[in-house]
Amino acid sequence: MLNQYETVFILTPVLSDDQMKEAVKKYQDYLTNKGAELVHEENWGMRKLAYPIQKKSTGFYYLYEFKAEGTLIGELELALKRDERVMRFLTVKLDKHAVAYNEKKRVKAKEAVSEPVEEN
């Protein structure tokens, strides 16, 4: 049975835009090649960190929401640990309430984008 997970990782801010996109693509390909089904992905962009990590105060945040076997998580986290571009990561298994909340949030965001703006 496939469980639903959410992984957020922070990439070092010294990467160029192309290097950042390449790192993100690497993990997207990693997940799909291992049989995971990507549900959603979000680029949160450059953000200030709550505390310095490796003497850096900012980082590129990226989120993947996916369905996968539980055994894939250990492999993914090992790959993230070995990648020097990744400063931090967190993977969370989503329960049915979190999955429903994420779905509702995405629908709401889609509606907000598609609604026409009225001008006076």
C-alpha cells in the first residue's frame, strides 16, 4: 500500500538558479524512477532561516508531496544526506486529515488564481 508523504528540503543559497533547478529535478526524477507518484510540488523560493546553518542565513526551500512505499523514504533521506547542496530536509508521513487539508488548500489556491479581479 502506498502512503502519502511530504518532504521539504533546503538548498544552500550559493547555488545559481540553474544549479538549484538541477538539484530539484534530480530528486523529482529520483522519486519517479523509484515508483513514487508525485502529487504536488512547490517552490517556496529563497527564505531567511530561523538560525544559521553552515554559517548561512538563507536557503532555497522546496516541497514535494508524493505517494510511495515506506521503504523509499530511507533511500531518499540517504540521498539527501549525501548531497552537499542540501542543508536540511524533513519528511513527514501524512495522515488522512493532512491529505484532505492539503487538497482543500490547493483547491482554494487554484480558485483564488482563476477568479477575475473586478476593477471599479
